[in-house]
Amino acid sequence: MLTGWPAQAWHHAERAIQHAESLALLTAGLAQYRARSTPILLPFFLSFLATAALRQGQSADGLHVIDEALRLTATNFDCFWEAELHRLRGELLLLQAGNKPLGTGQGTAAACFQQALAIARQQGAKALELRAAISLSRLWQTQGQHDAARALLAEMYGWFTEGFDTADLQEARALLNDLSS
């Protein structure tokens, strides 16, 4: 039985400590999981690897991982994390677009964020809906669509009645403050 590798690897990736070691730990853990288990939860675990790739600026690697995770989601009905996978895809596409002219890759990223929002809403997954709203609002902010960004994010933020010390709600509040000034 695997013991704690996802949590350990995520801790390394989340804290941005020794990136190469984090990716190696994630990759090794995923290989062990694939060898010993059915693909259930694999899309969830693959999102850890995609997030680590995003944070290291490795968009092509992250997109490859997301593509695999989405294929698995479609074939094994393990879709509880599908909204987050689409959101991560959008973030990776924005990273890949880099310093290219405004609009390059942003339309596709926006579509990914909107798809993530729709899936999260359909599933009633408010935390994932919030993450997608943050990503889309941040993109709209860069495009000068401050009113639309603020409206979307304020609606989502207003839904929550607790958990305001969580990273996602703190990020949403900070973005709302930026959009209001």
C-alpha cells in the first residue's frame, strides 16, 4: 500500500521547495499508483503534477498531463475533479502564451475557465467554481473587463458564509479589492 506520497509530493510542490525533487516524487508516486491500482482518482493525482509543472513554468509538460487526466475522466467516469482540470488547462495555456500579443491563447484559456465554471456549477462544486471564477476574473482583469470580473467574483465570493481563512477565499478577496480600486 502506498503511504502518504501524494500529500508529501503536494507539500513539496505547494511550498515550491526543491522543485526537481517534488516533480520526481510526484512522478515516482504516480508510477507506483499506476502499477498497483486501477485508474480511479488518477486524474486527481495527475492534477498535482500539472500544478507543479505550472508553477515551474513548464506549460507543455503540464498540458500533456492535463490531456491525459481529461482522457481518463472521460473513460472511467471519475469526473469529480474535471472542473479543476479544465481550469488548470486554461492556466497552462496562458502560461504557454507568455508575452505574445494580447489575445493569443487567451480566448482558449477563457473557454477553459468557462467550461470549468459550467462543470462546477452542474456538480454543485462551489470551491471549484470559485477557483474557476478567480482564474476567469484575473484574465478579464488583464483584458480591462473589470466590471465583468468583479461581478462574477463578487457573486461567487458572496455565496460563502465560512472558510474565509482558506487560500482560495483569501485570493478571491484580494482580487476583489484590486478590481474595486
